[in-house]
Amino acid sequence: MGRTRKGRDISGWLIVDKPAGLTSTAVVNKIRWAFDARKAGHAGTLDPEATGILAVALGEATKTIPYITDATKAYQFTVNLGSATNTDDAEGEVIATSDQRPSDSEIVDGLQGFLGEIMQVPPQFSAVKIDGQRAYKLARAGEEVEIAARALLVEELILADRPTPDTAVLEMTCGKGGYVRAIARDLGIKLGCYGHVARLRRIWSGPFDLEHAVTLEQIEPFAKTSEIDQFLRPLEEGLTDLQQGTTNAEGATKLRNGNPAICFTKAEYGDEVWVSHEGRAQAIGRYKSGEIHPTRVILQPKG
């Protein structure tokens, strides 16, 4: 007989302004404890020293995590020019230096080569798996491994500020799987001066931005109380990039049992849609000939 997971049957999104010094997993664990939630997960890891948007899903919202993970995201980050580190950020050891400093125009010109569909090699200290092991574990053991380049769509990459000759503040909008540290590393190499990330902040992720975010300090006084639910955002907000449909009461019952149901939508045959009844998401699936064929059933708490 399987174990019953303890905790409240609660679903929705909490958008956290992650502080520096905590892993994304540690933040999720704090949120799960504070809400006394049965299930929790996050949509897109931030490095421990990075700050900004970490979208935490509770309960049935965890079934919608892939739609935020795959969504476009935006970052603001400071690049230290003149040195490279083994981690491509300020936490690592300096492995190369240069006295050369690019001009603003040289930086702007250099950024053009990182726009559009690019191939990016993740950092040695990353969660990429190499023969079943995380790259960062191999790197910590002193092994330098070859990591295959991956495709990344960069929609925007601009020079936002140049506080000093040694620093440049950049803003990037990109698709899934982008490593900001790799951008800093590769830009520094291209400009002949080396570079690494000194500061990183995610400023929005899919439908969520800093306007929606709360800090851990804001929610801590409400931990384990009913008042904490005021910070929770609807599960449906994580589905805004999908086409929507509706169903009737009979259809909602069918969907809860994993069966196809009537669907009213402007979607075309074969499109992925999410379907609601009385404003609440019931399922995600494929639209075919007036019906939704569910691939994810959403069993929301009653009420």
C-alpha cells in the first residue's frame, strides 16, 4: 500500500523573488513547508547566487510546470570584464585575465553575434548530464569534460548600462535552456578581454514578472496560517501561452476520469489546448473534432 503524502490539498502558483545564497530547491522546500502543501516544484532553476523570478507551483499546478519552463524568459546581468573563471561567475576561481577593455560600441557590435538561433556550450559547472553524471560534480572532482553545444533562441540582447570600464550591464530575452554565464564567457572571448557574470537577476518568466513576486520575508510571518493563501496565484495563470477552451458539467466529469469530452474553442484540429469549466482548469490535451483528448487531467481542490 502506497504512502499518502501529508499536507494540504492546495493548488496554484507562488511567484518568489528569490534571494541570493539559496538554491532553487531550498526555496521550494521553504514554500512547501510554509503552505503545508502536498506537492511543490519550480519552473526553471536559478543559480544559488542569482536573484529574481522563481515560479513555484503547488499541488495540481505542478502539472503545468512544463509550460512555464518552456516559456520565454528575461534576465538582467552584470558582466565583469577582464577575467574568466572556471564557473563563469564570481563564485569560481580566476583562470585567465586581460588588460584589454572594449568600448561601448565594441560591446554592442559583439552582442549582435548572439542574437537569433545560436549554438551555446553550457558551462562546465552546470546541471547538464555527462554519461549519467551532472557536469558540476565532474568539474568539482577536477575533471574537464566536453559538453555538446545546444540550440538557444535569443530574442534580444542589449547593453543596458556601462557603470565602469570593467563592468557591463546586459539584458537578455531568450528561450528555454539558456545559460547567462555562457553568454558572459563567450562575449568576453569574442571581445578579447574575457568575462564572467558578477550579478544575475531574472526579471520575468513567461506570464510572471517582478510585479507578481513576493519575498520569503513577506510570506514567513504567515507560514502555516490560512492568511498565507493571499499570496497564491491561480493555476490557470501558468497556461496563458496555450489556447483555451471550455466544457460543460458533463464534460468536466468525463475529463476528471481521463476521458475525451466536448470542447468549445477556436483552436484547430490537433492543437494543444487547456479546457476550463466555470473558470477552473480541468485538463490539457489535444483538440480533435469538437472534443479534447486529455493528456494531463487537473484535479483541483473543490471550492
